[in-house]
Amino acid sequence: RTSDTKLKKLLTQSRDAGYKLETAEGMFYPVINYEKYKVFGNNITADIRDYIDIMATESGQPATKDAALHIGYQQLAGRVLAQESFITQYPHSNRTQAVKSLHDLYFFYTFYGTNNTPLFDDDTNKIRPNAKKGYQLVVQRNRDSKSPYIQKLKAFMTLLDQNEDKRTTQVSAWLKKNVPAN
């Protein structure tokens, strides 16, 4: 919509180079549009193909924006599981560290939430009802999974059941031990 020809040229070049514009907190910034790289699927190694899939999901619908969670809790858990699978399947990929960083962040979001979408209500100290429901469904669908993430989520949900869904001192101690907030 701009009438600035230099800006139009820059934006067109950025788009053609595989970027798209995002906005947050009044700022515009370029983001790699990983969806464009899927056309190379048959010509790249499995790890890079899977990496592109993970990143295409992220660039297509970022999990957070303005420090708030923008996806559902089931989606969040699904992303953690996909990242966990990548890390397990490709421990020596040159993309493993990037996926691990994303995994660690989403793992943290699972148990604490984000700054603007904390997992526990500030007034009642209770887990958000949609988080509880989403996580229960994820645990139920993956009940036989040996995934470390699912095992930890299962233990967390059991502990919350025992504590009336509240972040009690017992729940806080479990979080501190099992999901340290460094």
C-alpha cells in the first residue's frame, strides 16, 4: 500500500528471496517463509525436509506474539512432540541445535505459559481450564508413549489433579525440580 517506490522494491525483493513481513508491538520485521522451501523436498536429506516442516509450521502460525500464546495447548504439545522426535531421530543433524532451542522454549511454555498468557490464573492460582483440557487430551491420545515430554506432562497433570488444579507449594516445588525456570 505504500507509495514509496524504494520501499516497494525492497519488500518485493524480500518476498522473492523467501521472506514475509510480520508485525509485533508496532514493529515490522522479516521472517523466513519456510513454506517456500517445501518444493525442494525430494532433493534434500530427510533431516532438512523435517526441519523445514517444523519451521514452516512455526513461520505459518507463530506460537507466540507480543508475549502471548497464539496457538492452542494441544497444538503447543504437538509441536513439542514433533521437535522431540526430530532431536531423537537426527541427533547429528546441523539443525538439531536450532530445533532443540525451539523445543526447550515450547517445553517451558507447556508448564509455565508465557508472560501474557501464564499457565496459572494470577487470582485463583488454578491452571487455565483450556490448558487443562488440552493437556488431558494430549496425555490421553499418547497414553502409551515413552516420550519424555509426555511422561513429564502426565506426571504434572496427575499432580494438578491431586492439588485441585492449583499451583500449590507442592506443584511449585515439582516445577522447580522438573522444569527449572533458569
